[in-house]
Amino acid sequence: MKIKNPILRGFHPDPSIIRVDDDYYIATSTFEWWPGVRLHHSRDLVNWELIEYPLNRTGQLDLRGVGASQGVWAPCLTYDKGIFYLVYTVVKAFYCNMYDTNNYLVTAESIHGPWSDPIALNNFGFDPSLFHDEDGRKYMVSMVTDHRVPKKYAGRLVLQEYDPVRKEMTGPVREIYAADTIFLEGPHIYKRNGWYYLFSADMGTGEAHGQTIQRSRSVWGPYEMYRADFMEHTGEEAWSILTCRHHEELALQKCGHGDLVETQGGEWYMVHLCGRPLTARNSADAPRFRLCADPPRSRGSRRYTLGRETAIQKVRWTEDDWLVLDKEPLDSLPETEADAPKLPLCPFPGKAARDDFNEEELDREYQSLRVAMDAHYISLTERPGFLRMYGRSGLASHFSQSLIARRWTEFSFEASACMEFEPEVFKQMAGLIFMYDDQNYLYLHVSHDEELGKVISILKAENKRYEYPIGFIPIEEGRAIILKGKVEGEHMQFYFGYAEDALTEIGPVLDCSFMSDEACLEGWFTGAMAGICCQDLTGFGKTADFDWFEMKTYGDDSGRKLWEQ
């Protein structure tokens, strides 16, 4: 039996994994999307189901005002003596490398909560991780941000003890890693056979990403980095047990930021982030994403609309107590399929592609931008069988958007919605949106024009530039309208109509690859989403009623133009 990678497809970065008895849980980052931290559950490491968002109360998490790709970073999930621990960072700003990295801890007796109010930790840097030592003491390790240019060290990690009784950090903050050239992040500490292991991502989260391991006889270090002949290493690179920085041809790129878990039968696995690139690239003169030679492919120029995803690899311990990928001959390259553990398969029921909004609560797959999905702008009861959405701020707002969306999980898919909406002025809009962040999206929407009446249009926003590529087209009033977008790799075609069997193309085939990690100038840590939204810039809260929303995937790497079938 093989595990197909990625195991969490589309926008699931920075995975942290634990096992509690026969259950496995993965926590992933959510950034500016509400609620905070996605938790997936498995019993076989093959099949995964989204079960919870632990940061689901406004008293726990306030994301209003955070910018693109800010918010909740790199959660670390651990378990000790009947208590679940979740540490994470809320990034409020990172202008000029001057990061506001607020680190917090929440706890719960059940994975389903209720999760506690946040406990403030130290704020030296992001990617905090909690280690529970055998003697009962607890320590938090994190990287250190440094806004100075030039810096004394390119990369630092610090360790401090946490007092679970007083619920506060205690004792000195000690540096356990410092280097001039190798930047480490996403650190975790484990203990095995008398060794403390420091497991850290290296060289950023782009195409040069990798995973290192170090060890020490003391939790405070000094730590020795594992170096071996099978690791491809040039220049000032890290020594990585997992990386694809020298192999642009691999299907999984950006591999790093890993975490470890041991099965009931003593098998070991590493979960890690990865990305599946498009063939589309940024222009050669784009300085932020220019291909670098030393270190190679520092960020890369290819585009990644699906964002950073979660994959899994089987690993093993060597006779001299180092960790390597479980493969022969030894190398550091990720595989698209991993050997499944010796566990009974436990699949979960699948979900229908179409959501008819007939339930009392929204499906867990939906998230909103920065604010809770509550009665301030949505209702499933005011008109049973519909999702009523109240128009609020525009799509650039960091405070009060009316928008819900789901992740793109494959290169080939379609998303559609059936909507009733009767705008009265041009400041009222509602429709179907495909977006990366509040500066990068394609929006097929209905509005009103003083001369034409009810109209349909496409709004394209790309890095603070916006346009209406088809102008404004009159449509019938008083009728429900169906909106659809089909995505094939870097291309998108929109459709609309009044019946599903009579949809017509609207506009040309559009490039959608700019909704990508490497193409968005202000944020590049999330992934593209598809959803529905409503704006009323008059402040009167004009409503749109959505009868259904649907997402259908067509598999990955299909290479088909769906609209030509």
C-alpha cells in the first residue's frame, strides 16, 4: 500500500504531527484566513479528514488589520499527560524585516476542544515549538527574527523553559544555534536514546528549502549538524536530509519544514511542506523572484497556485542514531508515493461536490478573511436552503469582508454558484471569486450600471493593478444566475447563465497563474482559494442569496483544457 503525496492538498503549510494512542493529528498554518489552524485526523496515515479549528473564538484570535500572508503561522501540536498543547505565532506585521511575532499557547483535554484562551509566550521570532522532556520540564524553541542589515548572524534559534503551573515562560533565554549563512526555521526538539535532536527547516520556504537534523547530549546544546556523503551539497548550503533544491524536475518542490511521528508498530514518518509547480514562470526581470545561483534557486521563478501543501515520507534511524529517508540507495529526494505503515486502512466518508446550504452550520472547508463567519454577514436560517450574505466592505478591506472560500486542491477543477441578487447601485456587487489574497483575484460578479441596469462583469486585480477585461454586460433582472469558472493549470474560463445546461462563455481565456506564491508581491505563503462574496459600499448591507456552491476537481496534472471538451 502506498500513500499518495501530497496528503493534504492545496494550502496546508508548516505541518505538525502527533499520535495519541491510535489516532494521528496534523496541524497546519492558516495565516489571514479565519478560523485559525486546521486540524486533520487519520488512523492510517493514508486517509485524512478535517476535524477542527482550535482558534475559533474572537476572544482567542483577532486577525483584523493583518496583511496578506500574515496572521497565524506555523502551529506546533504536542500532547503530554492527557493535555493537548498548541503553540503558534500571530504575525501582525513584517515591514522591513521588523516582525511582530506574538507567540501563544492554547491547551485542551480533547482534540475537539474547548481550547483555552491564549497564553502569551516570548516573541523573539516565529515557528515556536514546545518540547516535553522526560523529567516533566517543558521548553519552547523558536527562531529569532533580526531586522538589522547587515546582521551578525543570518540564522538563530533560542530556547527557554515554560512553567505549566504558572503558565508563563521562565528562566534565561539561551541561543542554541547561530550561523552566518544557514538560516534555520520551523525547529522541533525530540529525545531518543539519550540524544536531543534539533529538527529544523533550512534556507527559507522557497525552492531551496530543505530539512536538517542536529543532536546534542543536552537540551541546551551544543548541537552537531548531520553531514553525510549522500547529501547533495554545494557552496553555503545546509546539509539536508530532505530537499529538492538541486532537482527542478521533481514533482514535489519546496520540501522542508518537517515534523516526526512514530507509529504503534515502531515505524517512523516525517510530514513536511511541499509545492507542486506550474510550468508558468515569472518574468526574468522580476527582481524578487529572480533565479539565484548561489544558493541555487533561492526562491525560484515558477508559480504555485496550489500553495504549499503537506506531504509525508517514511524515515528510519541509522545504526549510529541519525535520521534518513527510508530508501536505498540513500538520498535526500522526496517521493510522490510513500510506503504506508502496517496499520488497517480507515477511510472517511467522502463529501458531495455541491453544498446546497441545507445544514444548520457551514461546512468546515470554508474559511473567511480575518473575521469570524457569523451573523454579522451570513445566515443559513433567514431563508432556509440558501446562504444569505450581507454586503460589507470592498475586497481590499482587512477588517470586514463578506466572503467565504475553499482551497484549490488540484490544477484542474471548476467552481460554480447559483445566486439571487438584485443590486440597485454600482457600489453593490456579489458573485464568484478566485483569489490568492486581497490584491490578487479574478471576480465574476453581478452589479448595477446607471445606463445598462443589472450587469455582469469580471474584475481582475493583480498586485494593486485592476481592470475590467470585458466591461459590463446587461443581464436579466429578477432571475437566479449561475456563475462558473473552469481552471486548467494557468488558464481560466468563465461562464454564466440561468440554467446549468445552458451556460455560455463570458470573456476570453484568462491567465490565472498570477494567483501564486511566487507572483504575489506582498504575501507569498498561502495558496489560491475559490468562493463567494458580497460587497455593499453604500453601507446599507444589500443581501445576496446563494442557493448552492460547488467545486469539482478533475485530478492533478491532467493537461486538459476543460472548456474544449
